[in-house]
Amino acid sequence: MADVSMMSGPQSTRHYTRPGVEAAARLLSFEPITNDVVQKWSNALNNYPAMLAAKKGDKLVSLDKKMDTIASLWQRPLGVNSKADEPALTKAQLIDIIIEWKFLKGKPRNALKPLLNANSDTTINECSRRAFRIAKAIRQCGPSHENWDESNTSMSMAISELCKLKGIGPATASAILGMYRPDIFAFMDDEVIESLYNGKRGYTLK
């Protein structure tokens, strides 16, 4: 996000604990939403691959591409045999790609690995199928947010379903669901949390 950090905008007096959070907070502070602001967001998005490379090199870039590949498979329309084609997470995808991506992108929590590995492939598969079914049925909120309560409850249910897996919390669950329904779920990234909220970061649904 090199270009974002150079943008002029309201300067914050807050102290941020992670590199890049100040630039992210500055991006969020631009109001009203004009064509110029939209262009700034577009520039930031275009710089995402370069940011990944600057942060953790080729390994993170490669993992991010693998995440996109998995997401594309999950988002495909179901075929004739819809039950067999129903998207599901595998243990290999969880451990070798999603968790590695998350730990490289943020703070590695290696103490969770024994718990994560204790989940069977069958359990991971079944929990993810249930979570994806819930997520699939969520309707986007209209301009007046008329179905916000319903959508919010369903989002919490989908995340809670994945949190039944050992070693999975709301942050990892949000990453998984964001791959399936990016129009509804956003990854609970450390930088995002810190730029949006004051106080200590919390990894809960509250």
C-alpha cells in the first residue's frame, strides 16, 4: 500500500502498533466518497500484490494466489449433482494454505497448530459445508438495511459453525467465509481491526 501511505489526508494522533495501519486508517478517513476517493481505493487495491511481496516475499504472494484459486472453486455454480458439487474445505487447504497465509500475513500463533491438526478431514469437511450453506442463504442488505438483523444473525451462525473446529476462532473463520462469500464477509485482519476500532484488538464476534 505504498501509494496510500503517501496520500494527503487527515492526520491521526493515535499510535498504531503495526506497519501500514496508519495508511489504512487514512484511507478510511476520506469523506465524502468522490471519484477521487474511489480512485485512491482503486490504487490501494492495485498495490495489494506488491504489498504482499514487500511484507513476506514470494511465499506469501504464492499462498495468496492459492487462496484465490480455492475461492474460485468454491464460488462456482453448482452442477447437476449439487450435493456432490457442494463446496467444502479440506484439511490440506486449511493447514497448508489458509493457516500458513494467515500466519505469514499477521502474527504466527504456532501453539494452535497441534489443535488444528487434531481436526479430522471429515470434521473439517462437514463443518465447512454447514457454514457455507448458512452463508449461501444470506441476503445482502438493501439501502435501508431492512434485513440487517437477519443477515447479522446468519453471519454469526456461519462463523460459529467453523469455530466448532479446534484451533479456529472468528478471525480464521472470517478468512474462510470471505473466500466463499466475499460480498458478505471480510477477513478480520489485524490491521483492519486496529484501523477501525479504538482500544485493544479483540478476536471475538462482539
